Amino acid sequence: MKRLPLFALGAFVALSCSPFAARAQSGNASSATNPYWGSVTAQPVTGETVKLSLDDAVKRGLQNNLGLREAQDNQKTLHGERNQALQEFLPTITASGDITYAQHDLVALGFNANEVKLFANILPGLNASKFSPITRDNIAEGTAHLDWTIFSGPVIAGWRAAGAAERSSYFAMMSARGEVVQQVATIYLRCIADQGEVENAKAQVNQAQVLFNNAHDEHVAGTVANLDELRAQVELQTQQQAQISAENQLAKDLIQLKREIGIEPGQTIELTDQAPYSELAEQTPEEVMAIAYQDRQDYQNLKNQAVEFKAIHSAYRAQRLPTLSFNSYYAETAVDHGGARGNFMAYGTIKFPIFREAGLRGNEDASLAQMQAVNNQFADLHVHIDQQVRSALLDVTSNKKLVDVARSNVDLATQALSDETDRVKAGVDDNLPLVEAQASLAAAQSNLVESLYQYNLSKLALARSAGVLEQQYRVYLGEK
């Protein structure tokens, strides 16, 4: 629904607004579809490498992110509309002044010498022979108007709706700040995970290169078959492909990070934080929900939208009430630099509808439907928060267990590779089990990186569901 200017409620206008909608990241990270994936570029490309911590990235995002800028602009717009609604309560005083040179043709106005002779008998000293049909005057005039709507039901309701809309926009802006923190922290952690993938891939390439060199030397020496060298070469090229893919993904994710925080895509940056890991203190769903109902900005946003639409509905119902206004006018006029003469008028007006019931009922029914829709969304959000909190807690618990299992798998795969290397060197096995062990270790390391990333994301999601992400994202992620 489109939001219209709130001040127009004083003239019986309808107002609507869009409910808060959460945005989820998709595969095509474009600011055209999601403004939180874009930013206002803060500085040009430099030849120096920008060192960037997670806190620095979040700070830059809160300064430059496009989605947050749009939310801030919307808040300013509604603040201006609230001031416009306030003006409907206040008297309007206007003053004007003008100087006029006027020339009148009395003949054109119906006067001539014969009419002047008639006035000569009444007005002594009037010389009809010297009568000129053209008169010229210099007129100076100053005026002041006072217009004041003393009572209007729609104006009062409009003021209440404007206040609720401004509060709603404030919480929408605060919710946008939380969205920025989540988006920036997510892509920063993704880049850290990408770096881990790149380092693992490089280590696997180095190890595969050593195995290939050994297999080649042994094949040349005639101690192993050509098949062993081919296996080692295939494994080396497979790991090289994995490294190329990991480096490409890291480069793209770094570009996305820079886009979200206002750094030119061509600027070189260096992430200074490592992948955080800490166990989160246990929390019950009831404890988290108690915090969420108090601190969640989208909850407060929709709560104020409900107040806003209730005021709009009251504005339409108030159209049946009379409107009382006061108007006055005062003017000072001086002709040909003579003495000024004042004119004054003041009057009050009471106006009420007599036969507009069809239109009034239509407006009232439409606003009632909008009010009920927002109330239904508010009731649904109350349950949705419960669902989000419980799901986030389950994800945190599950991902913590996955991290533990992934770490154990890395240790086991490392030991298996070491044992198999010894067996190959001792001539017990050919290099096929060794290649398989190497692949198992690479998969285990990659799984650990991804598990740790998902664990951190689930903790961010829990903080967001509680409404404390901006203030406590470091607490949930743990110290460096």
C-alpha cells in the first residue's frame, strides 16, 4: 500500500503504509533487488590496502549502506509530514503589502460632465468646466489575514496518525540498522570462510605436488607403475581446480562486502579478523522472547502502525462531526499619500455534513479493513517471533554439534593421511589409498570451515530474532 502525506488528513484524506517486510539474501546480489546489497561510495580507489576488521566493516555499513540511507530518508519524510499535520492545529497568519498606481477613465465607468454638474449643486467648489474624465491615484495597502481551525475531528485524528507514523518510521530505521549489521557480518564471515577454503586448497595443492613429484621420480626410477604417477597427477590438477574456484569465490564475495559498506569494488582490502568461535550461553525460548518483545524494532514498528491506522479510522469517523473555524481580515489603505484608513472583519464558521452518508461509510469501511489487516499482521508477528526464536535456538544447538563433529573428522582424516603416507613409503600400499585419504582430509577441512560459518550465522540469527544484534553481535560471536 502506498503512503500518502499525513497532513492531508485534515482535509479528509486516506493514509496507508507498507508493513514491515524482512529481506532474505538471494543468489543474485544486486542492489536493484535489495538495497542492502548496495551503498553510497564513500571514497575513491587508492593504491594502499585497506585493513578491515568486522567492527570496521559494520561501522562503514551503518554509514554508507543504501538500504539504511533509504530508511533514514523515509524517516525524515514522515517527520516533515508530522510538522505539516501540526500546522493544521495552528493559526495561519499571512501579511501582504502593495503599492499601486491606478488610472481610471470615468467615462468608461458611466460618468460624464452632465453627471458632474448634478454633483456640483450638492458639492460646493466642484468646477464642472475643469472636470477631467481621467483620474490618477497612488494607493498603498497593507493587509493581514488570520485563519484558524478551532475544532476538526479529522485534523485531531490526523495529528495522532502522524505521530504514530513517525514513531513507526523510527523503528523501521532501527530495524534497517539491524539488517545492515546482519548483512555485513554475514558477508564478512563468508569472506573469512572463503579465505579458509583458499588456504586449505593451497595446502592440498602443495601436498599433491609433493606426491606427484615423488610418484614421477619413482616411475622414472622404475619402482612404481605409470598408473601411480597418473593418479598423482589427476589429484594435483583436481586440487588446483579447487584452489582456482576458491580464489574466484573469495574475490567475488570481497566485492560484495565492499559494495555493502561503501568501498569501491576495485579497492584492495585485507580482512584482519579470524573466524570467531565461542560457545554461547544457554538461553531458554522464554528468556529470548521476553527480550524480543521489548527490543525487536519490527515489532515496535508494526505496533505503531496499528496505532496509526486506528487514528486514520477515527479520522474518517470524525467526518460526521462539525468543523469550527475562525477567520479575520484587517487592511490599511492610503490613497495619494493621504491618511491611512483601516478595515477589519472577523467571522466564525461552523460546517457539518448533511447528506454524505454513502461516501462517509465507504471511507470508514475501507479504513476499518486496513486497520484490521495491520492488527492481524501484528498478531501474526507475535507468533512469528516465537517461531523465529525457537528455530534459531535449535540451529545454534545443532550447528554447535556439527562443528564438534567436523573438528573430530579433520583430526581423524589427518591421522589417516599420516598413516597411509607411512604405508606408501614402506611399500605396503600403492598411492590409490593415499590419494583417497588426501581427498578425505580436504573434504573434512572444507566441511569444518562451512560448519563454523553456519554456526556463527545461526548465532547472528538468534541475536537478530532477539532484537539485540546491533548492540551485541560481538557478544554472540565471541571475542577474536
